[in-house]
Amino acid sequence: MKIGIGNDHAAVGMKNEIMDFLKELGHEAVNFGTDSNASCSYAVYGEKVARAVAAKDVDLGILICGTGVGISLAANKVKGIRAAVCSEPCTARLSRQHNNSNILAFGARIIGIETAKEIVKAWLDAQFEGGRHQTRVDMIMEIEAGE
């Protein structure tokens, strides 16, 4: 699977470790984030990954900033994106199974690298269940279409 990954200055080290982890799992990691520790805007990188996911240039996206919140908010402004901030594996798994999330976000200042890897693995291993969940995802997409 081809996975876009974006980050701001708070998450350069974690991004690099997650890229290596994705490769270990057999995925292609595409770096859309900064490689500098100089202060920058998370919104730029959230949008870059979101646009790549929406355009199907990559299959899924992972975003990392200090908390995961700001970068996910930026990504969620792009039509077709369902970015979920997750700080533990269960929510990550359920965000895919129930919400068909196409971007995972987390905070480098909130969780450690081993937890981040567990979250990524749980998210990637999960599949959207459809059914009653599809009805709810369709409702979200209708809200989005009305904007």
C-alpha cells in the first residue's frame, strides 16, 4: 500500500521512525512532511497529505504534529477526507472499521514511538465494515457536499 505521511517540526523524528516502520510492514511511505526542526505550520502538511489521499495519489495518509489535532483539522477541510486523531490502537482500529477513516493522525508530544507503531498497525490491519456504518459515512459525506 502507498501511504502519504506528513508532519510539522514537532514530529520530524517520529515521522522518520514511522516511515521505517511502514517499510518494514511492506508499505511504500511517501514523505510530504518537513525534515526540519524549524517552526512551521502543520496546516501546510495536513493539506498536502489530504489532497494526495483525495486525488488517490496515495492509498491512505498518516499525519503527525504535536498533538495530532491541528494537522487533522486542516486535513479534514479537504473534501473526501476522514482524518481521525487516535492516541491508542482501539480507536484507530474502530476509526477504520466504523468511520472508514482514510487518514490517521496522532501527536508526537502525546504518545511514544512504540504506541505510535501499535496505533499504525491496528489502523492498517483494520478494514471498513460497511453496512450500517456505510449509512453513517454517507451522512457525513452529505454534510460535506452541502458546504
